[in-house]
Amino acid sequence: MTSQVLVAGAGPTGLTLAIDLARRGVDVRIVERATEFCAGSRGDGIQPRTLEVFEDLGVLDAIHAAGIPVPLTRVFLDGNVVTERRMSELREPTPAVPYPNPWMLGQSDTEAILRARLAEFGVRVELSTALVTFTHDADGVTATLAGPGGAETVRADYLVGADGGRSTVRKTLGIAFEGSTDDSIRMLLGDVPVDALDHGYGYWFADAHEPMHGISLTPLAGRNLFQFATPLGQDAEPTRAVLQDSLDRVSGRTDLIVGEPEWSTVWRPNIRLAQRFRVGRVFLAGDAAHAHPPTGGQGMNTGIQDAYNLGWKLAAALGGDTSAPDTYESERRAVAARILGLSSALLDKHVSGAEDAMDRGEDTHQLTLTYRTPDATGTLVAGDRAPDAPLRRADGSTVRLFELFRGPHATLLNFGAEADSAAGPEDTGTQAYSLVGPETPPRDGQLVAIGSHAFTEYAADAGTRVLVRPDGYLAWRNDG
């Protein structure tokens, strides 16, 4: 059997990639070793940049309907409420950033929404189907799968390993997973019901003399459950009784009854980065390429961005531009390294008990990540995220830049009253538009900027042209 792209692993990374490929008409097959879908909350924080990706992929409405904003957390010390706070300050939407705040939804629910979207393209995840081994050559990949029907040999143009920290793809390629695992730290994570707590809030319980070493309870959207996180002693077992004992001790209360965990895991700091993200026609993405601590909520989001970067490049390669995927490793590995540094710094704050350990800065939102070259200067140059902006058509109706970008195409923006809206590069997949400044009446077919904001100000001169890649980053700018 032949597929253009074989994806190993059906977590958020693999599902995002499969959706992006399928909507471009690429024949994609996605296999999952597990016998059933993930049931736990795991990565429950969706960052603003990921929300923008989900809008493009057509799942944002479902994500918003199923999730909740970051809840206000009630902080208890020695059993007494001392303050209420959020991990990140709420921000108002702007023309450039329509979704400025993280969104909360358990990973299993996010995956279910992504699977439903993928099924709309006629592609379904193949459970109980493991990638056993593979070989690759200049023309493609030959893989052996073990599924319910027995062993199967498949041929694909490309293979993407989105198969987690123990990645078969990475190990088969012999790629080093550089970093460290700290066995001195163990944390128990789980999804549990807790009686007598208002589900509209998050909770932090700790001793007053160690305010930053305690128990976190975060409400899970759509379920009467909390995600429970607490340090676990080296000799302690991850049981409901241990959870109950920990909560009784630090809360000073007897009315908080912990139910049986619906999902739980013991986490150790495992901070690693693959030495390479690509070998020939085989790629790594998500946890197979980088392992993050949970601090800052970066792991799942970084994997989704990997997939969003890679999808259009593989589609372009299959369409004849074989050099398109060459930038994947340089762009995404550099980003992953920076994000690992951010997550590690937040973990160090937690371990040391720093007072600002619970604070999240804008860097965790992933809106400022860039692929620009190190010596690039100026506002909005190649490699930067293209912001959103409101525009008005000649007939008075409005449209957003993100609406123009939406879909599997690049977007050419011609700035200035004399720009030809039909002019564009030879790539027939590119959609071109003519934009004029807020003081210029638009002609038919032109779009006028509403107000003054970053994306239109820097390119107001007639003749400026900007190409926005399918993943919403600037490919190039030509000042005419």
C-alpha cells in the first residue's frame, strides 16, 4: 500500500499535521500504537498562537465551545484564603492579536475535536497499529506496521515521527535525544473529582512557611474534575490515598474528599532536544523531537506549531518544490531550543520556591516566536508572524487579514493605490490582494485598512509587496 505521507502518532502534533495535509489533498495515513485514545487532561493549556492555528484549521469554534478561560485561582496558606490570582494577566483583543489569552481544555478533548475535523476529510486514526521499523532512500520510505490484521509493509513518500518521547522513528534513525532526566523530582498528576470545591475556580493549597510548594487543583472544562498536581515522595505510590493524605495535610480541611483518579501519571523532569529533526525523507515533530517540563504549558503547543510549519512544506514538496522542507529543521529546532530554555527557567523557579514561580509572561503565548535571521532588523520582516488586521472592501463590508490567510495557500499583499490585485508570483496557489491606507478610498477589488496598526503602517507606500506563507509567517517583503 502506498501513501504520500505516513504519520506515526495520533496526539495533537500528528493530528494537526494530518489535518493540514488532508485539506491540501495529500494522501495521508496516521497510525497509533495505543489501543485506545488518550483519556487524560495532560496538556490542558492552549496558547494564543495555537488558537490562531486552530482558526485556520477550522476547529476554533469547537475548541472555544468545549473549553474555558484560564480560571481565577484561590490561594490557601495554612487553610486560609490569602489572595486570588491568575497565572497570566488577562489581555484585551487587539486588531493584531484577536486571541490574546490562553484557553483551557483537557488534551483528550482537544484530540477528539481534531479527530472529528480529520474525519471530515475522510481520514481516521488507525488504533492498535504500531510502526515497527522502516528503511528510507532517496525516493521514499518503506515501513513495517503491526496492526490488528497482522504485519503490513507500506511505502510512503515521507514519514513523520510524532510518536512521543520514546519515539520509534527517532530511535530507528539513531538520533541522539540530548538533555537530562532529574530522578530526584517526582510529581503526581491526575484528573480527580474533589467534593466541596467550586468548579469555577482553581486552587492552590500550601503551608505558609513554604508557600510555593503545595498542591494545585485546576478545573477541567466540561467535567466535574480537577487536574491535581503535587510533589510525590520517592517512596510514595501514586494512589488516591496518597492524594487524599497530601490534600488533608496542606489544606487543613477534612471536607475535601478526593475521588478515584480517572487518569494519573508520575512525572519527572525530562528536558531533551533531538540532535536532528530530519534525516532525508523522515521527520521528527512534537515530543519525539523535544521533551518539555509542564511549566509554562509549552510542550503540546510547540508540537502543534511543528506540524503547522511542516504540513505546507511537505505538500509543496509533493507538488514539485522538493526544497520546501529544507527549512523545517533550522526553523523549528531553534524555536524548540528557545522554548525549552523558557520552560526550564520556570521549572527552576518552582523548585527553588521563587515568589513569581506561578507567573506567566507573554513569551509563553508563542506570539513573539520568529523565524527571522539573527541579523534581521526592522518591523515585520521575513520570518515574523503576520498579525491580524481589520479591512474594509469598496462595498463597505469588512474582512480580517486572518480570513484572507485562511486555507491552504500563500497570500500576496500588494500595498498602495496603484497595486494590481491580480499581480502575484507564478505560484498558482497564491491568492493576491491590493491594500491601501486608511485615508485612501478603495477601488473595486481593493481593501482599505481600518484604523492604524502595525501591519499596514510599515507597508503604506505604493509598490510594497509582502508574501505571507501558508503558516502565517512572512516569506518575503519587497519595497518596490
